[in-house]
Amino acid sequence: MSTNLLRLILLFITLSITSSLSTPSPADSPPYLWPLPAEFSFGNETLSVDPTVTLIVAGNGGGSLIIRAAFDRYMGIIFKHASGRGSLLSRIRFLKMVEYDITSLKIVVHSDSEELQLGVDESYTLMVSKKNEQSIVGAATIEANTVYGALRGLETFSQLCAFDYITKSVQIYKAPWYIQDKPRFGYRGLLIDTSRHYLPIDVIKQIIESMSFAKLNVLHWHIVDEQSFPLETPTYPNLWKGAYSRWERYTVEDASEIVRFAKMRGINVMAEVDVPGHAESWGTGYPDLWPSLSCREPLDVTKNFTFDVISGILADMRKIFPFELFHLGGDEVNTDCWKNTTHVKEWLQGRNFTTKDAYKYFVLRAQQIAISKNWTPVNWEETFSSFGKDLDPRTVIQNWLVSDICQKAVAKGFRCIFSNQGYWYLDHLDVPWEEVYNTEPLNGIEDPSLQKLVIGGEVCMWGETADTSVVLQTIWPRAAAAAERMWSTREAVSKGNITLTALPRLHYFRCLLNNRGVPAAPVDNFYARRPPLGPGSCYAQ
Amino acid sequence: MSTNLLRLILLFITLSITSSLSTPSPADSPPYLWPLPAEFSFGNETLSVDPTVTLIVAGNGGGSLIIRAAFDRYMGIIFKHASGRGSLLSRIRFLKMVEYDITSLKIVVHSDSEELQLGVDESYTLMVSKKNEQSIVGAATIEANTVYGALRGLETFSQLCAFDYITKSVQIYKAPWYIQDKPRFGYRGLLIDTSRHYLPIDVIKQIIESMSFAKLNVLHWHIVDEQSFPLETPTYPNLWKGAYSRWERYTVEDASEIVRFAKMRGINVMAEVDVPGHAESWGTGYPDLWPSLSCREPLDVTKNFTFDVISGILADMRKIFPFELFHLGGDEVNTDCWKNTTHVKEWLQGRNFTTKDAYKYFVLRAQQIAISKNWTPVNWEETFSSFGKDLDPRTVIQNWLVSDICQKAVAKGFRCIFSNQGYWYLDHLDVPWEEVYNTEPLNGIEDPSLQKLVIGGEVCMWGETADTSVVLQTIWPRAAAAAERMWSTREAVSKGNITLTALPRLHYFRCLLNNRGVPAAPVDNFYARRPPLGPGSCYAQ
């Protein structure tokens, strides 16, 4: 059953050529998977799926509520059309004993651990075959080591299922399918920014749900910035006075609910509290955090109170965010006004510190607070370019500015997250999907042991000009381009003409998102999130 | 308990002035209702609402499943925050016997009829008061003649409820409330266009759900046009070969599900099949409907087959759409190519018909088909400007082109729907909310008996440049401006400076939509659906 991947890619290219000029037809629909699995083979049978398909679980982890809930969600997605699961038509068919090819979905999960951490095993095997001599019942089987691998398999299974409008049944084309899949990178992130614009709970949930469709697995929550401080911190309750309004806030319970909702979809939430810059809003509740009224950021480096507050925030957040990574920011720190503030200037002189020394002192002290709370610190790349090996060796460097920073960071033994602004900043609307897709996190890093230090990448949805009204269509479909780059094999995404190997599938995936209620924007417009220029099919715009 | 409306408006203006330059605070939050109820009075108490608030029903219609389902929906909306209904916190509070002011919601519905037709009684009374000498338990009470009036009352109740982040409870400010409400117009529509771009079922449901928040009550479904024919018609099954693709389709069951979903929210679905123009896509499945390959619309007026197909479509649709109105289009009919098609030319000569005569013949024959199926025909205004009193007297004229067409139509005894393109076409992105709001359907019609013939108005979301990715933010918030114009009293919406009387409430309503997961666009941008220009509060953009 194993398969020659290259042959498949070539076959896929051939199929794509035939389909690239028209909307998809059943014959060429099977390879419309996004992101492309690591290995797969398929046949030429069409199988019908029973709307009352039953879930059979096995293995130590099969009984997990995460599996049961995901099965129910995906049944809702797969049998969305009214003649599907639960409808009168399906019940009549059931009574008439219509025979379906696929009557059960078996999910085998070996581990009973539901711990979701960096590098959790997301591999799975998916088999779909008709009943025949070998098997008495036709079935789909997902086998995975963890519940999170099983979730990825369920997503792939849902993408194999297509509603056929003629027979009014859900069908799987080109069976039997054998898929053996796993991600290339363990960290596949999306950043959201709830400080420049508040995003309501429901909208964050929409974003998380949509991430699971593209197998992204980390929501990087840039909670706070200079504009607003929306999260409740019980230890320093005045901080959320820095929210835009009394209604643009998250309670501790809201944040915990977001973490729970994400975990049910195999997605970690990495919180960010950006210090010492990007923190002006903190002072609305505690003006002592401002060096002076005319110098409101960076935070006051001289006071223990500043670090007490950071410690309090992190202690409160530790109860909410179980993920091992915590982001401390550290970017774009302009220390000029420290020099103009008398008591800060005196403090610097007393320690014989330059302002750069003070910036380092701040970053390192904040790192130690995070580490003391059993967190691995993540910092934006300026901390590495400024302080290099002085950073705690556990630090994960997040790239944004310089294209070869991961190359430099891993050479010094640091782990790195790739998110170059020129390609993976989603608020840069002039970056078309091809550029997002062709951006390779491992570029320039040849040594396999160093490549392993690049834990993955992240697309960043900064919020200055993206609020609730446009956030999802600014994220999609371009985030999907990065998602495939990070999930699929480097070989699969780097060879061939992507207009043939990827574009038809991306069109299909964009329409799949639309069908699932996600307002992903047209793929073809040069500028991201532009409305369609005229009438047309979703599959061709 | 009755109230002087004018005094309230003045009070409201005063409150708005204080709040217009900052984000809302509890003191000025109570009047943030959209659309403004016909009559209301309030006090100065703050009441807490029990997260386990129970539904008590009474009256012949109280037991309706529509009420039960709506109560459950609104409880999800009102207690959205994790510390709300069903959360651990609320259960602990319950065990601790925390006393809430509002512990039950009583809904009294007098009629057991669930028929939803034009002019259905949507009036309701809503009372919210603390327990006191007069009432042993604190309660909210909605009283209505029909379940649909009760739905409107539930929406208003949900707008009175605000989550207070300090106490982490849902509160109602400025109680006791006494609201006596009813709509000014019986027809308050929104058009969607699924021919220029297919809209998935989930997206149509999102639109319907959002309509209910603004108390709109008719979804005008412009199903078919020249670009695509997405709906299944069992009698002529090849018609949906005119769909954009095999996936951009609606089954009969899908359409019925949309009608059911809308009815649960008190919203009628008016289907449109636009003839004889705007129908090119019909010929993909039945080329005989085209006069010739080079003349693909208007439909072939000469053949009985054309009218057989219309009759078949309408017979199929009658089983799906119970609403008494059915839209036959009739707009933008360019008959030039009829003259260039030999058999049509001969047919015209044989009957001594001008092409205008033939256009009329078509429109009237289509009307009779609709009437024979117990439908009231609706036609775009060109049919009236062209044929006047020759139209069936039951015809409802829909305005779009000429600003005084309703004036002329009602003068001739026709009913009319106002939807002038200069103000209420939502694809016109350069019409700001103020112009939408200030547009009065009864302008120029003074006689009360003629005013009654204007059954209402409609905002039109044409689909040429609005697909799934942008449709909701093109609709909102401007559709809300028209919704208040159509619901609230003419006095309330026509007096005063709307920057003070309406804008702060519209900001609030836009954020309410965002909080409910609807991507309504910023209010302040001149061009509709533009993203925010920079960081800021939802309540100020």
C-alpha cells in the first residue's frame, strides 16, 4: 500500500492541468486536499457515505471526549446539506435499507494522554475502502498515536467527502485511499492582535475553528499593546482600565474558554505580553509604570514595581495558558525618552548603564520571571540581534524583520520561529498567495541538526487595519498557503509549477472555507481581501 | 406607565450628547436599542439577571417550539461570557443562593397560529421590573399576539441585557422598563443575489440570523439571473446545469431548510425568478429557451415551452416557499435581439406585436402563472412604468430606478415596495449610513389611504462584487439604518440631529453585531465595508 510520492505528484500535476481551466469535476476532485498529506495513494472507486455513519473508537485514547466532540463537529460539516445526516430523506433511506459503502468511521488512538504541547505527535493514518474479500464492512479508519493526530485525520477525511448533488449523497471519489501523514514542523502559528482592535470571543473562536481546517496548531495571542489592555489580571485589577471601553474586555474565564475551545481542536494558545515597548496601555491603570507622563513607554525600567506587575500578570496568565511557550515581545524598543526622564537617567548613571544595557536588563529579568513560572520564553528577533548569547539559552527567537535571522539564531543554538514580514505578515496586503507559498523557513539552513532548531513558522495578522469586519478575509486564503508550506513535505511544495500543483487546490480550499461559513477572500486578486471584481464561480476567482 | 414619546426623544438626545464623544458607560447605555421601539419608558435601577433564568410560557401560543428555540438562542447570546449561564461560576453562585433580580422570563403569546404572512402581527409589550410590593418575583415579561411578536420582544430584551465585567454578571440598567412596540411597515426586506455569486447555505443562514437582530422580516432571494441557475427544479432538472459548477447549487431540501430557518426567526423568504430578461443561464440546460445562440435573453417569448418551464419552476417552488409574495422580476428587458431573430420576428408580425407588446404579453402571462399558483406577483418598476394599469391589480411594484415610482404606483391603486437604488442599493458603496437612514419611503405620499399601499421597503445586496468574503460587511451596518427607518415611528427617525439621536446607537449596534459574530463594517468610513483606517475602539469607528 505504500506509494511513490514523486509519481503521485506527477499524476497530480497531470490532473491539475486538465482541471485548471474549468471548475472541478468528480474525476479530478480527489486530490483536492489542503494541505497535501505526506504520503497518499488512491484508486478509482466511488464510495457512498452513510448519513448515519457510526463512530467506533479503539485504543487507550479512543474514548476521549475530544474525539467524540470532533466527530460530531465533522459530521455536521460533512452532512451539511439538508438531505444529509438526520434529515427525513436520510431516515427514509435508512428504513429502506439503502446500502452505503461506508457505514462506520473507526478511530484508533493509542495514547490516553491529552497533553497538548509543542511537538505533540500529530501523525495519523487514514484508510478508506469498500467492503470486499478482506473486510466484511466498508469502513474508514483513522489510526493515530494521540487524539491530536486523530483530529488531523478527521479533517482530511472531511476533505475527501463531497456532497453529490445528483444522488444527494456524500461520496468519496477515487477510493480506496491510503494516507500516511504527519507535519513537517511542530509549530504552525497564526498571530492575532487584540490590542489594536478588540476581537469578540465569537470571532476568536471563528478564527480558531478555521485554523483547524488548515491544520495550523498555534494561536499566538498578542493580547496587549500600547493601544489597549483588554485582559483581566486579578493580581493587578486596574490593568484592564487600559481597555478601549468597559465592554472591549476579556475575563479570565473568557480567556480560559478560548484555550479550552482551541485545545478541543488541537490548537495551543501562546500568549504574548510585549515588554518593555508596546506597553503604554498598562499605565492607564497604573501610571507608575510610565517613566513619566511624557514618556509612557518603554515601561519604567527602574522600579521593582514594574517587574512585580509583570510577575503578577504572568502568575495570573499561568493559570490560563498551559502551553510551554510564552511570548515576552521585546521588539521595537525606542529608549530615547528614558534618557530624558530624570529618575531613569539617574538610575542609568548609578549603574553605569547605557540605555541598551537597560533594555537588556529588562528583557533578561522578564525572561527569568517567565522561566520561574515554568515557561519557555519567546522573544522577537531584536532581542537576539541586540543581545545574542546573553539571552537565556532556552529562548525561542521569533523572526519578523531580517530574512536570515533564523539562520543566525540556530547557528548560535537558539530555536527559531520564521515569520518574515515581507511574506508572512498578513496585514501586508500586497503579498499575493504565491509569495506566501514559496517562502521557505529553512532557506539557507543546510545542516539537519540546525534545521531542527527551526520549530516552525507563523503568519501574523496584526490588527491596526483589521478588525472584526475584515479579519477573517485578511487571514484567508493566504494563511492556507503558509499552512501547506509548514505541514506538507518540502519536496511536495517546492517542486513543479505551483499554478498547476497548488492553485487549483487552493481555489478549492477557499471555497471549502466559504462553504463552512468562513469568509475567505478570492484567491486571484493581487491585493489581499479585495472583493471579487465581477460575477463568477468561487472556484475561478 | 404610558409615556410621552417626544419627551423621551429629547431625553435621549440629551443622553446622546453627553456620550457622543466618548465610549458608552452604564449610565447612558439603556437607550442603546436598535431599532428604537415605538414607545418606551425607563427608570434608574440596575437589575441583575440570573444566568439560570427560567422560561415561563403562557397563552395559546406560548408552547410553540419557535418560542422555546428562540429563548435558547437568546440565552446563548445574553450569557455568552464564560462566567455566564451554565458556567462553573454561575453554578457556584446558584449554590450560594446569590439573589438575582430577574429570575424568570415570562412569554405570553395569545394566538396559537404560527402562520407567517405579510402583515403578521409583530407587536409586543416588554416589561422588566424588580420584585417589589406589586410582584413577588422579579421578572421580565413579553406579551404578544403572535409568536413573531414575541421574537421581536426577545430581541429587544437581549439588547437591554449587558454583561458587566466588574460584577461578571448580566445586568439591565435603568429599570423598570416598559416597552410597547410594533413596526411601522409590514414588509422590511433585504435582497440577496445567489446568481452573480453563489452563497453557501451557512452564509445565507448567517445573513438571516443577522436580519433578526435588526428586526428585518423578509429575505428577498434573487435566486437566478443570467450568470447562474443554482436551484434544483425537479420538473426541469437540467436547469441547474446552469449553475456555476456542480457544487454551487441548492437542493430543494436546502431551500426548504432556509425557509424553515428563516421562519424560526420570524422572517419570510420571497423567491424571485426574474423574467424575461436576466435569464440567460436557463438555456444552459434547455437551449430552446434561448431565441437563438446569439440571442440568449430575453427568453423566447414565442414558445409555449418557455411558459411551461416557468410554470414548472413555479410549481416546484410553491412547495418550498409558503410566502404569499412571489417576485417575477421584469426589469431591464432589452428586446433588441428579439427583432433580429427570424422566428421571433415572424411571430411578432403574425400577432401585429411591437417588441414592447411582446414584453407585456410575457409579463402578464407570467403573472397569471403565479396567480394560478395562489401567489401575489411582485414585479420591478419597469413593468409598471411600461404597462401601468394593464398589470394585474394585485401586483406589488418594487421600486429601484425612479424616486417617485411608489407615489405613482399607489396613486393607481398598486401596492409598492420602496428600494431606491440611490439610497438602498447596498452595492452602491458611496452611500453613507446617514443617506440610507434619512431616506423616507413615504416621501411625497400624503394621503393616509395611499400611504397604506406602501407595504414597506427593502435594501438590496446585489452580488456582482459581493461574494461570501464580503457580503455581511457590505450589508451591515447600513442595512440597520434602513431597518430603523422601517420599524420605528416616522416621528422618532425624522426629528433631531441624527448624529446625536442615531449615530451613537448605530455604533453600539454595529459592535453588538460584531460581538454576535457578524462582521459588520465600521460606521464612520465614507465608503461602505472599508476596513478601519487605524487602531481604535469599535464604539468609535
